[in-house]
Amino acid sequence: MYGENASSKTERLLPVPDPGALLADTSRGDRVGEFQGVAGPYWSLRPVGGGREWEVEPRYVRPALLMEQLRARTARLNARSRGEVL
């Protein structure tokens, strides 16, 4: 399951999400980002409204909850309405 700590012997491989999937990084206070791709043992996430990518171990990632997705998409639309370049 996403976000569970497991030993390396029992840890199963997580399916790689589709690019653009919204995920929550539990190691950073459930920060939501869009999945960008795989970078070695890490997954790359980018803030929904644009910004600098960060990398996270897949075991600390879970699918974003519906409320988290709504909040992230609303923030992106608000930034765009203010004329910010995304």
C-alpha cells in the first residue's frame, strides 16, 4: 500500500503512475504534486501550479485524496487567472 514503511525484503514494487497523476508526498506533510517520471529509485513530482520538481521515494507517496486534488487544481486556476505563468 502507498506510504507504508516496509523492510526491503517485504517491500513490493509499486505501480508507476501515469504522468500528470496527482500524488501526495507523505514525507513532506502530504504535499501534492503531479507525477513527472522516474529518476533512478525516486519519483519526480512537480507542484500543480508549477515550480521546482522534487524527488521522493515511492514508499512515501500515495494517491491524492479528492479534496487534495480539488485544492491543488483550484490553486492552479487561481494562479492562471492572476496572469501567472504556469
